[in-house]
Amino acid sequence: MLKVQGLCKSYATPQGALPVLRGIDLELATGQSLALMGESGSGKSTLLHLVAGLDRADAGRIEVDGRVLGDLHEGQLAAWRRGGIGLVFQQFNLIASLRVADNLALQARLAGRHDPHWQAELVERLGLAALLGRYPEQLSVGQQQRVALGRALAVRPPLLLADEPTGSLDERSAAEVLTLLLELLAGSSTSLLMVTHSASLAARLQRCLCLQGGRLLETA
Amino acid sequence: MRGQHARISLALLAGLLLLAACDAETPAPAAGFAGLGGAAQGFARVEPGRLLGFPADHGAHPDYRIEWWYLTANLQDAQGRPWGVQWTLFRNALQPGSREADWRNQNLWMGHAALTGPDGHRHAETFARGGIGQAGVVAEPLQAWIDDWQLRSRSPANGGLGELELQARGEGFSYRLRLTSERPPVLQGAQGFSQKSGQGQASYYYSQPFFQAEGSLLVDGKRHAVKGQAWLDREWSSQPLAPDQQGWDWFSLHLQSGEKLMLFQVRQADGAHYRAGTWIHADGRAEPLSQADIQMQPVRFSRVAGRRLPTAWTLRIAAKDFAIDTTPLQEQAWMATRFPYWEGPIRFSGSHPGVGYLEMTGY
Amino acid sequence: MRRLYWTLAALLSHWRRHPLQLFSVLAGLWLATSLWAGVQALNSQARDSYARASQLLGGAERYSLVARDGGWFAQQHFIELRRAGWPVSPLLQGRLRLHGQGEQRLQLIGIEPLTLPAGGALAGQPFERLELTAFLGRPGRSWIAAETLAELGLQAGAQPLSASGQRLPPLTVWPQLAPGVLLVDIGVAQRLLDAPGQVSRLLLPAAFARAAPPLPAALAAQLVLQRGDEGADLAQLTDSFHLNLSALGLLAFVVGLFIVHAAIGLALEQRRVLLRNLRTCGVSLRGLLVALVMELGALALLAGVAGLLSGYAVAAWLLPDVAASLRSLYGAEVAGRLSLAPHWWLGGLLVCLLGALLAGAGSLLRAARLPLLALAQPEAWQQAQARWLRRQGWLAALLGGVALFALLFGDSLALGFVLLAALLLGAALALPVGLNLLLEAWLPHCRTPLAQWFVADSRQQLPGLALALMALLLALAANIGVGSMTAGFRQTFSGWLDQRLAAELYLMPVDASQAAAIEAWLAGQPQVRALLPSWRVELQLQGWPAQLTGIRAQAHYREHWPLLSASAQAWQRLQRQQGLMLSEQLARRLDLQLGERLRLPTPSGAWELEVLGIYADYGNPRGHLLVEAAGLQRHWPGLAPRSFSLRLPAAEVPALIQALQEEFALDDSRVIDQAALKAWSGRVFERTFAATAALNSLTLGVAALALLISLLTLGQTRLSQLAPLWALGVGRTRLAWLSLGQTLLLAVLTLLLALPLGLLLAWCLVAVINVQAFGWRLPLQVFPGQLLQLFGLALLATLLAAAWPLWQLGRSTPAALLRSFADER
């Protein structure tokens, strides 16, 4: 469902262009989960942002379900983000002035796909029922990340993009959140692309790739 | 019956009030043209048997509601072209008997002047309050004025009407005429009591139809010396029209034979028009004509100021073997004044050819 | 739609969590709109009144014949002209006091409706609609505007008495009539004004007047053809007055927008995460901007409506003073009840929307540039602050240049205001730069660490407080400036009045014959030590209305007519008819200096005279000239004295007034004693500045509010800055006091800088704005007591503004302080 070919990206710095991605090829099948590892600054997040349509590639092609992201204009990209993907970051996932219930429903509402039954199921499975009326600042970091997961999954996206979703959590909480996520994905056709530092977490996904020197290496 | 048109004038003045007053009062049958049929509370009534006396009756009668000094002249210039001149001063009283010599005076004055010539018809209008000197009438020696228009006696002869000076001015025209007469005034109706309807409405009415006129006209800067005949009407009343009378058609005719003829009909809503007239012999004797004697028939209608007016007539008086057809000098002799009407010189042919004036109101 | 709805819902949720910011934005917009709309309401009300006055008798192109001396003349001239073929219509105008209505005077206009120039509708209503018979008949009608009737507290149909006991015709409402006007038949007017047979002008149809023949010789010496109407004159004369009001309104508007700008900017900073979340959840940039603009528009509408309502209230509150000063200064009648056209409401809302857009433009621009990805690293504050200060400094320098330019080359009121605006804005922008320099210079002298922190932290707070401090500076400077000008004017004016109003009694005869009779009668009164008649002619000099006064007995005037500048032997040469003197404002308008020559138009040709002296004529919007009476009479033969000044022992005045009134039927507008005249002038003065003073205090209030709001919003961020000190062992109470000290320090420094700025402003007002607006220049005076009072007030406002947030700080729990560590990022 996701096909990345020859993807290149570099950033302008005072010392000249700094290449981050130097020709990435990647394929992800429907329902498949893939962990992306690598050292800090290796370009993991950049790759994720490019796939999310948050940034534009210098060269190469990203194709999702037959759509080439490079051909989409701003409005179409926004639509793609609304309905085509779910995004989870390490932090700042939530809107501080909205209650948990509204944070959860935000993306689905924007995409016009708000499904109360599905949301109720998510709330239950994520264990958020008691927190719906609270504001994010009243939640623990682990709870906040569960809300973020719920928001991303509420649209039933074909592709879930997660950038170190458990990065702010201790090991136990991280494992719990990931377990929850994998359970939620188990019965669906949603593919998962997750950037992580943690080998143990990465091991629980179907595939694992490592970014090094701007290129991808498949690990065991 | 110029009087009638007088009503117009009054109308002007009074009509303004009318508009307001009518709302409040009962929706009477329109109270005649321009309100001249309205009630005359407190004003003196016109009764038969009053003896007119001159020069006193040349002056104003503030006990009566309306009054006018009305002069028309049929003139010819050196080239034989016909001209017509009208000069009118109307008085309308808001209250009876007002004689104050300041702003409290309740008489309103209005002047109309017109000059009709080969190239068209011009007219002017002006207003004044009584009591302050802008307009008024003095009986002896006769002087009637409004602004710089005036009719003024130049000699005591013939009861003050022996020699008059007439002048008026409007946009693009002015005139100055000298009028002379030797015969006494002609009393209309029954010794000056002139009935206007079958219901008793009447006015005091006398005329001087025997003026010889000469003088000059100034039209668009060109001067024309003219000569001809003129006719003065004097009339005053308090309620000259019946409420259902709509308007009138009035003729003053100078016959080549030296005789004069005054004819009018007051048109009534029911179609039964009230007609009257006076046959004035060349020696000044007046012979009243009654409804049965007079036939008046429009023969041609013209479009004037958006209205349909009978501008040519056939007039008959069987007892006098009188049968003429009239033609206007200018079909468009329209007085576009506050209360508009048609007034202009005519000539006529038939049993008694001659010239005269026609006035038509209420169209 | 759906997406827009949920985007807006998310955006608006911010305000629910930060009601204070919402309040700041709304309050700023509300205040800005309120004062601006209030001033505009006053102006448009006045202009509407002028327009109605102008329309009353035929509108802009009005021609009339008036007496050369500007007084009433015999109605007989009207008859003479009518009988000479002139289509004139008489008009009598005067002031009428109603019995039981106190001092208020109505403008009584007597007309003759039958002769009014054709097409000259009455107050815009066609002639035919006049209820003519009722008007001309008995008891007649007094036409009056509905609002004037209501102001008098009378009902339609009432027949009040005039102050002299004459009964008026029944009052009847005439819809478009100008306010403060009673329209009656001319005969009624003559009775009410006790002017039988008198008229004040003869109206002429424009078509006739443009090609009018020469006046008959007998009248040419007395009457003169005048073009123009009072409404247009009023609009011209009162222009400066309204411009001044507008400038004050604009100042308030700008201060209000400052607040809005600050609050919206802060809100944007706090909503960065929210905006980014929305973008990543699939809201396009365009959608986001549309939502932000709509949000701003909704806020502006809300605040705009509130502002318009309170603006209306402000205007209604100020209107009586404004109307009174317009009446007494210019003789202009302004309706005392507000009635505003729909375009005022729409215009007000539009201005509010534009203002909000202007104030929010910077934030919108930043939102548009907001990076989608990870939060931009907050720039090190020093760097950001230095850049900000540099920008402020450059702008201030630029504005300073503009102000200098306007000062050097300015020759109009508009440029005068440019000077003021540039000066004030420039100073405001320079304020943080100056404060930063001061604090930077101070820092090395701090010995204790806490003192160092105190000063350094004050510097860091500058950007947050700058807007509030700038608002404070502007408001203070404006107060000092306007206050100094007003107080200075008061002193100058009353001194001048004392000197100028030296006679004990002033008389204005009704007409020439009365003048002669009065003069003869007074000659037989032994207590009258001196009788000083003066003659008057109304002139137009370069299109400006002016009054030429002829005087005798220069010895008296030499003593009591102060001159600003004079040639040698000025009074002697005036007596020898070698020249004239003129008022300061006329000299400026005609650009005349001492020794130059002026040509006066007279019926017998031009009359050229040398300028011998220039005198102050405060409060007179028209020009004024002084010549020897004999010369005036030679050029305008047949003039009678228009007024007499009488010197007599003060104790004899009441008896003489009574004797005069018994002898000559002079009403109290024609016999005025010195005390009454001074009291009247004083009232004119107070009222003229009442509206200004009120607006000025409101501006100060707005500035205090701006300070409060800034401090409140800062209070939240302050917590995280103070927490480390608390952790290091500084008590909460002490922290609160320190913080208060910082605020006061900045405020006091601002006050100190406001002093020279305010005095500079005062100088601009008396030496530039006053000269351009009214034509007179005042000496600059400083009133230390007034300044101290103002300072105390400003400090109090600052204290109050700082108190609440600090009280909150003092009360904040250790937990809250602790969490500020956790939230730190």
C-alpha cells in the first residue's frame, strides 16, 4: 500500500546543504507493521514527515494506495492527512484547551468520519472512559499518549504513522501502550510505520528497518 | 364669469390649504373646483339688489372671500399680426374683514400675466401678502398692483376708467398698454348680481368691455407697437360655485359690429351645465341671456399639457341669429401656474366675425 | 463547512481556557470603537445639524441682501425692491428666550412663505406641503424640530410665552427642521423680537442673483448682496473644532488597538501547539487562516456592537457640552438629542473590523508562516529582544524625522496633526529603547545578586510590558499636553478678558433711530462718565467673514485694548486714519505683518490701510478689524452706531439698566453689564474644554486598563520566571514585593519620560495646533501642581493595575510554582 522510491531530502544549513535521506526505497503492505530505527539525526523522523505530507521531498516518489504525494497540492495534502493517515508524535499531540473527548474526536470530525460507536470502542479499549471530561494537562503522559493514539485511530486510517510514540514514557508504560496499539491494529487493515529508538519495541513489529547514513538497511 | 377662473387663483392660494383642510373635513363632493365651492363662514354673502357704486367698487372688498381685477386685450402689431395680453390680480381672504396695515392682514394676493403672440404663449405668476404694500388695490384714483405689475388710473374721467395704464413683466416678456374708455361700466346679470348655479351661488360682477388699447410689447428683447381692444372684468364673491361644479368655459367676444358678448357655462358633475351670458349693445346697453338662449358646442379637441381640451367651438344664440366658429390664436395657451388653466385670444367667423378671449378650467 | 466549524470550535476553546485574554481583546476593541464612535457620533450629529440649517432656506447656493453693518433694516426696503421688480423675500432672524426655559435661546426665524425663492423648499420639504393657511392664518404656527420640542419638554400644540411675555403660535413639528430653530411667520417674528417693520435679510433666487441688475441707488449704500449660507459657513468655521475632537478619538482608537494587538499576539503564541495540531490533523493553511480571520471578525463584531452602544452613550453624555460650546463659540445649533443615521452604525462596525484586522494582521502573518513541523526553537531572548529594540529604534527615528519635517514645513492643521501623531508614536516606540538603555547602564552598579536579578529581569520584562508602558506614556503625555494648554489658555483668556472688558455696560440698539435716541438720552445722564459708540460693517476678506469696527476715543482703547504687537504710535496713527488694527487670527489668515497694507472693499471702492497693530481676539472664529470711526463713516455713509460701551460707577449700573429698559424697551440681550458678559465668556470657555477634558480622562483610563491587562497576562508567565528564585529561597511575599517594585520602576521611568514629552506636546498644541486651528498662539505655561496631581494619579493607576496579579502571585501555592518547572520547555 505504501511504496517509496529513491527518496532524497537535504536541509539547508549555514555550512551548505546537509543531505539526510539519500535515496530511500521502501514498501509496506496493507496491514503490515514496520519499525524504523536509527541513531538520532539519522533521518527517521524526516522520512516519516515526508510520508505524512508534512514536508516535501527533494527527489524520489512516495505512492500510497496509487496516489503520488508529490502530485498533490496543499489542499489535497491536508485532505490526505485528515483521512489517509493517523499521526502520533512523542509529545504535543493534544490541544490543551479541548477536553479529552473532543481531542479524541477532532480528526474524525475534521475528516467527516466521526463514528460514535467506533469512538466508544476505542475509549473502552484504551481505558479512557473515566478521563473523557478532563483536560490534557490533568492526565499523565501515558494517558495523554493513549488519547493521541485514539485520535489517530478514530478515522480508521489506512496508514498509522508514529514518531517515537512512547519516547516520553518509562519502559513499562511504553510496552503497555505498544501492546494496546498492536491489539487495536490486529483486526484492521491499517498499516503501521513507527519510528523508535527501542530495539525491544521494534522487535514486536513485523518488520524492522534501520536508517544509517541516509540509507535503509533491513535488519534481521 | 371670469370669476370662475378666479377661482383658480384662489384655488391656488386656497387650494393649498384645501389639501390639508379637506383631509380633516367630511369628504364633501370635492367642494367645487379648487375649493371655491367651500363654505364661506363669516364672509359677507352676495345678495341681489345691492347697488354698485363707482369709483368705490373699483377697490377691494375685504368682507368677501375672493375678488379679482381681470384684464384681457386683443391687439395687432404694425404688420397686422394678432397678439393677446392677460393681466390678473386675485385677492383671497383667509378671514373676513381683514384690513390691518401690517403682516397680520389676512388677505393673500396673486398676480397672473400672459402674452400670446404669433410665436407662442408666455406667462408669469407672483404672490404677495396683504397689508404691507407689496400688493393691493386703491379705489380712487384706481390703482391695483403686485410687485412691479400695475393697473393704474391716469385720469378721473369716466369714473376713473377713462384712462388706465397697464403693465406687467415675466420671463422673456413685458408689456405696457394705455387703455381708454368713454362708456360707463356694464353691470352683468341682474344689475351686477351674477348667478353661477341653480342653487343660488353668485357674485357681484361688472365689466368694462369697451377699452381701446395701445402700447408696446417687449418679447425676447424685441419691441412691438400694438393697438386693439381690451376688456376689464371685476368680480367678488364669497362662494361663487356650487360644490358639484367642476370647471367652466368662458368667452368674452368683441364683435366687428361694435357689440360685445360674454358667455359662460359651468360644467356640473351631472352633465347639466349651467349657462349664462350678456349681450352688450354697441351703445353699452346690457341684455342678459339665459340658459335656453345659449348653445355651446366643442368642435375640435387638442392635446395641451397632457390634457384633452376643446380649443375650437361653435356658439349659437338663436334669438340673435348669432352663429360663429371660434379658433384659438395659440392652441397651447396654457397657464402652467399653481392651479393650471387655459386662457388665450381667439378669433371667430360666421354671422358675427370678431376677436375675443376664451378661458377653460377644470380639465 | 463542517471542517470550518470544528476548526473554529478548537480555536475558540482557547478563549474558554483563557478568559482574561478574551477580555483583553474584547476590551481593547470595545474601548477603541467606543471612543472613536462616540466622537464620530458627535461630529456627525453636528454636521447633520449644519446641513439641516443650510437646507432650511434653499441650500448651498443662497443669495441674500443684507445690511452693510450686518444688523436689521427696514422692511420698507423689501417693498421698494419688490416694486422695482426684485423677487426678494424677507427674513427676520434673532434669538428668543422662552419663559421658564432658563438661559437657553432658540434661533427664531421669521419667513414670508409666499415670496420664498421658487424651488427654495423649506427644510428640504416641498413648498406645497406647508400647511400654508394655518401658518399664515391665526393663531399661526411655530414650526420646530421634534428633538427641540422634546428638549424643551413641551408638547405639540403648546403656546409657550417668550421671556418678554409674548405668546407664541402653537408649536408644530416640522420634520427636517434644523435643531434649535423656531420657524414662524415674519409678522410673528417681528412681534416676538420686538422688531416691528424690521428684517435681517432679503433672500434672492440664485438665477436672479447671478445676473442681478445694480441695486437702486438709494439702497446700494445700505444693502449688499451676499452669497453663501450659514450652514456652509458653520461647517467651515467649526471645522477645526471637529478636527480636534477627531484627533482625540483617533488617539483613543490607537491606544485601544495597541491593547488588541498585544492580546492577540499573546494568544497566538499560546496557541502554536493548537495550530500545529490542527494542521497535522488535516486542516489546510487556507482553512486555518479563514478560521482565524473569522474568529477575529466575530470578536470584532461582538466588541464593535458593544463599543457602538457605549460610544452612543459617551456621545449622549458629551453632547450637551459640545452643543453648548458650538452654540456659544460659533452660534451653531446642534440638536441636543442624538439621532444617528444607519451609516454611523455600519461605519462604526466597519472601522472596528478594520481596526481588529490591523491589530491582528501581524499575528495572522505569523500564523501563516508557522512551521508545520517541530516547534521552531525559541530564539534566545536576548537576541530577539535586541532585534526588536533595533526595529523600534529605527521606526522611532523615522517618525522623529517626519515630525521634524512637519514642524519645519507644516502650514496646515492636517500637518500639525501629522506632527503630533509622529511625535507621540515616535516617542512611544522609542520608550522601550530608552528604558533598555537606562537599565543596561544601571546593571553594572548593582552589588547584590538580588539587585542584579531585579534590574536584569526588569529588562527581560520590557517586551511584555512595552505596549502597556507605551500606552501609559501616550496617555500621560496627552494629559500633560492638553492640561497645560487648557490651563494656560484659561489664564491667558481671563487676563485678556479682564483687560478688554473694561466698560461697565454694553448696549446694542435695535436700529438707527433708537441709537440716536439712546445717545441723546445718555448724554443727559450725569453718572455716565464716558459713552463709547462703535460702528460695524460685515466684510468678506479673501472669502473669510470678518467684522470691521469703527471706534472713537482712542485714549480709552489704548488703555484697555491690549496689542500683541504694534507699530510706533499705533493708536495715534489709527486716530489720524492712517491705518487699521486687526485680530491675530485674521492677520495669520491673510498673512499680514505690521507695516503691510490691506485693501478693504467698500461701497465707494477699495480702501487701503496700513496694519498698525495686531491684537488677540480669543474665541472669535471670525476675523476682526479696528479703524477710526470717521473713516468708516466716510466709506459707508449713513451707518448708525451698532453698540455703545458705557463707563460709569459700578454701583450705578443696575439702576441705569432699569432706566434704559423702561425708556427704550431693550430686552436683556441688548443691555449687558460687564459681570454678565464675563460670566458668559467664562461659561463658553469651560464648556469648550469640557468635552476635551472628558475625552482626555477617558484616554488615561484606557491606558491604565492597557497596563492592567498587560500585567495580568504577564502574571502567568511570570510564575515560571519567579519559580527558580523561590526555589533558591526567596519568600513568596518578598517575590511579590520585588515584582511590584519592578513594575513601579518601569512605570516611574515612563512617567519621567512622559514629562518632557508632555511639555513638548503642550508646546505643539499652543504654538502649532492652536495657531493652525484657531489662529491664535498662546504662551507656553507650566503648572507644577497640575503635573504632580497627574503623576500621583498615574502612579495610583499603575499600583492598582499591578496589585491584583501580584496578589495572585503572593497567594500562588508551592504546587503551582513547582508545576511551572514541569511545564518549562
